[in-house]
Amino acid sequence: MTQEQLKFNPNPLVTFLEKPMAEFTKQDILKVIEEFQIEMINFRYMADDGKLHTLNFVIQSLAHADEVLTSGERVDGSSLFPYIEAGNSDLYVIPRFRTAFLDPFTDVPTLDLLCSFYTKDGEPFAMAPEYTLQKADRAFREATGGMEFEVMGELEYYAIAPKEDAYMPEDQHGYHVSMPYCKFEEFRTEAMRMIAAAGGEIKYGHSEVGNFTHGDLMYEQNEIEFLPTHLEQAADQLVIAKWMMRELGYKYGITVTFAPKITVGKAGSGMHVHTRVSLDGKNMYVGENGLSDVALKTMAGILSLAGSLTAFGNTNPTSYFRLVPHQEAPTNICWGDRNRSAMVRVPLGWSRSAGNMMASANPLEKNDKVDFSYKQTIELRTPDGSANVYLLLAGMTVAARHGFEMQDALQYARDRYVSVNIFEHEDVLAKLDVLPDSCAASADLLERDRAVYEQDGIFASQLIDGILRQLRAFDDRTLRADIGKDSDKTLALVERFIHCG
């Protein structure tokens, strides 16, 4: 990290320690505790429900802080993971120093750290979400000769508050509108600053399409998008961001929800995930004449396991009320360039042929063409905010690796390319496989594909069993058809799952 990067880094711990978060050590954390006069430490860890859980410590001395950081603490695993037997459920939680950040919500100086789970024997807990992602990451690197699977997430959400009458944008036309039409821009930008100070690498934030009123409430959709980064770091950033946004919403007196569907006929919220494969700093998705074979193989794997990936990325019945035609959400397994009707989208990239747009817009600048091909990503549009982020990214990494192992990967990808809006071309639509329409159907596909996820012990079989039980417990195989367009029944369902993920 250069001095310039340190100077502008929004994380005060990075600036103080003069090193990136990935290099934080226990001794660094003790320095932080002393310098910032930290009085409390919070352990935070992801459980089965996809939310952060918390353990608070009052620091009595540096020696006490050292002990807490070194030994961690024990927790009741059966209360965090329902598939653990209560008779043998104790787990250790051990902090990951690279995740440390100052808690912005307390007047008492407090340091927060994300934790990993360990068994009574001191081994990583095989079913822990963050360890599952670590295993998937390691397996991908081994299978691809050291390539790194990088991701970035898009957090779409609704802010819900008492209705205002002034400066209301047209219904379902909130995309990129500014204040005063965007009522919660100040909330969004404050959340972005907090997330960045905790280490979140944010690309941008903006208002989204969805906005409407219902009764005395107004609903406004916004989005915060991150930059591509290492798998574990990306997952950590997303879970911290969701926690912070809910906490900040509570302070503002508004409800923040990442629920995939809000009501009938209104834009749902996804959690699109962009991917990139790199090797020695080079974006391997970019070939001489467009997408490379690496990109096609990665897409082939994700396309081939698309149905079962919903078991990790679309985890409650409202997820499947979002995945319907004509709502800018995918329903069929395909990919396309800049095509928002496709499940996998190759966004507009800064190709070498694009010229120097900056110089065109600014005639005083030199016309020096710059290679921005590192920006090229591939976007999976299926997941939503109900996902357990670690398990979703682990599943996607397994799928990407699977593409490198498929004999016919390149042709498989080419056969699923679409260049049109599939919902306006019945002949194209008829040739494409469909995504599941319920948690029950998703479970069926996960059971079909489970051997791929369990290969090399990445997803523990007991974890897959637990996910299958949870999905089938919703008993929702015909729910979407039963409710149809009944807005009252849909709203009742939304209320049940409004704080999912």
C-alpha cells in the first residue's frame, strides 16, 4: 500500500497502523486498543441465519485484551446452527484480526472483529459458512493453476418510512434520481462512509427503480455496489454492510429491508454478484477479441449449476416471487452481453476500441488511450438478500471451478448465449432451461447436484442436509401459483420475511 493510498484510506485503523487490513496482527490490534482507548471488544460471527451475532467484552487491561484476542471464547453452536446436536455443541469463536474496525454506533470506544468457528479439537468447524468459503477458494486456486476468483456484490434494499407528499418521483421511476426526489440519499451516503471506514471497498451508491407508496408508508429502493476483491474480503464486507445499514436505519427511525420482494408489480431487490478471474494481476476474462475461454468456462460452470445455486442465494419463498418474467429478474438459464433479461450478464466494458472518452469530454486533456480491461466483470443476477453470503459465494466458486472441469464447457456456454430480450422472443425462451420456482424445487436441484458441492469436502454433507431440510420445511411448491397476484397475501408473506438474510 502506497503512502498516497494510506493518506486517502477511509479506515482510521489502516491510517494509524500504516498497513492494509490484510496485514493486521494481534500486536497491531493491541496498539489500536491503547491508542484509541478502546473500552470494549465485540466478537461478531455469521450463523446459519445469515446474520451477524455478537459477543461483548469489557476490556479490563491490555493483558485481558491480549487473552481475549488469543483464546477467543466458546459459544453454543446448536443455537447458531440447527443441524448441530445439542449434546455436543460447544464451539470456539476466534477473531480474525484482518477484519477489525471501530464500531460507529456506540459512544463507548469499541473495536469489532469478525470471527471464525473451531471445534473442541481446535480444528476449523467444517460447516461454518466462512470456512466453507475458504475451502472453495483454495480448491479453485488448485484447479486453475493459481487463478483467483474475485467477486463484488450489489446490495439493493428498500427504505420504508412515513409517507411524504413533496417531490415524490413517478412510481417505479426512481433510477438514479437526486434529492429531494430521493428521500434517503443522506442515509445512503452516511451508510457508505461508515462501511468504508470499516474496510468496505465501495464502488458507488445510487437510488434504484423501485419507489411507491402504500397506505401511510413510502418505499424507496436504493443500491450500494462494491469493488471486486478477494472472496473472503468480499463476503466480510457485505455482511458488515448489511448489519451497519440496519443499525443506521434503526437510528434514523426507518426500516431497511433486503427482502427480495416487497409487493405485487413492484421492483424486487436482488443481490447481483459480479465475478472476475485474475492471475498475477491480469483480468483473465478478457481475450484478444472479446471474452476469453476462461470467461466462457467460468460461465459454463455457473450456468450448469444455476438451479442448485438458488439453494444458497434464494433461500425463502419470497425469493421466487421476484424471479418472474418482465421484472428485470432472471427466470431462464442463459447469458448475454448487456442483456438484463439474461441470468448471467456481461456488462458494458471499457474495451480498447472505446477510445479515450475522457479526452473527448475534456478537450484540454491529452488523447492517451488507457487500458481499462481490468474492469470487465461477469454478473450473476439471480441471488437476493436472503442469501447467506459466505455460502452463496462458496457455491459460486464451486460452480466456477466446475466449469474448468467440464469436458464441453466452451460449447455449453456458447449454446446458452442470447442476444435478444428473451421475454419478447418465444422461440428463444422455449429452448432455455428455467430456474426453480420455489424453495422446494431449489432443494430438489441441490440434492441432484450435491456431489459437486461436496467434492473435496468443500460443503460438508451435514451442511447440505441441513439446507435441504430448511428449504423443504417451507412447503412452498405451489405457493406462487396459490397466491398469484393477491397483494394482501403477498404483503403478509413479505412481512414474515422482511428481515431475511
